[in-house]
Amino acid sequence: MPEVIEQEKELKQEALTITQQAQAIVIRDQVSYNHASSLLLEQIIPFRRRWEEYWSPLRKAAWDAHKAVMAKFSEGDAPAEQAERIVKSAIRIWDGEQQRIQEQLQRKAQEEAERLAKEERMNAAIAAEAAGATNEQVDEIFDAPVQVVAAPVEMTYQRAAGISAPRANWSAEVTDLKALVKAVAAGKVSYEYLLPNQTALNARAKADKSTMNIPGVVARNVPVIAGRTK
């Protein structure tokens, strides 16, 4: 184990050294170009290979252990997750139905409150007329707007402790992509509602290269430098 730790220390020191050398690279002529190429081929690439070889067994062991643990975890969590979705869906449907019933009861309570208020207003107008009020005064009482709000009706069921009321969870679904594109083109909605298919565009750029002709898209070439060591 001490040998392994010492090897890691040496590799880290080598990484620091080649990083410092790379930061100092400035290619001005053939000599400096040769120096940069030598640093890449003889030090950087071989170091990265040794570093990968050093960590490869540990990475594989960690990955295998991770997969084994996740497989065991899923044995219990997957069916429990499905059960949670089923029960939550049932509760959501029940709660929604009860909310609709409660809203209907509230509307009926409001209608009854308004009916009683109108009846009270009518009685007040009749009483005013009997007391000698003028027609204008009676009409004013009778035509007065009804301003009454029914008391909230009780919930149709008792929500369990620990389960909150369903909260709004809106999301958008594109049902007609062409219509959305036309709306963006017409300036009716923001262009941010459209995302380019970068994978498809990159594939087209690789195929067409500088001849690619797609409005609003430019093919860019960032050359990749590859190095081979003996």
C-alpha cells in the first residue's frame, strides 16, 4: 500500500510539472513547434496513459460495486416506486373529485345566500313602502346590488396528516411543432421556445462541411490535434 501511495504522489508531481511546461508553451518558429510536439508526444500523452492505467482497476472495482449496489437497491425501490405512483394517482383522482364536489356545494351555498339577500331586500322595500316611502326610495332599496359572500363549506373528507393538498404542476406539451415554428417566425412568441437539434445539425455539418446551407446556421471547423506515441 505505501508503494501505491508513493506512485500516486509521483504521478501527481509529474502532472504538475507537465502542466507548468504546457502553460509556458508559445510557438513562434520550427524549434518552438518541435518543442511543443515533443512535450505532447513524449510527456503529456504517455502520462495520461499511465494515469489511466493507475486508476483503471480502482475505477472498474468502484463501478462494479456501484452497479451491484444499485441493482440491489432497485430490487426494493422499483416496486415501491411503482406502488407510490399508483397510490398517489388514486389519491389525486379522489381529491380532485372531492374538490369538484366541494366547489359545487360552494356554488349552491352562494346561490342560497344571494336568494336570501334578495328576499331580505324585497321585504325591506315592502316595509319601506308600507311606512310611506316614495316610489323612488322603494325602487332604490329594491334595485340595490346584492353583496353577499357565502361562508366556506366544509371539506367533504378529512385529509390525512402528512399528505398535503395537491399543488399545481403545469407543464407544456408541443402538439403541433409546425404551428409553433410559424408562430415564432411571425414574431408571435419568443424564439426561445424553440431549441435546435444540435446532434442533427452537427451530423449535417460533418457531411456538408463548408457547403452546409441552413438559414441561421453556420458550419464551424475546429480542427482536432491528434498525437501518436511509439
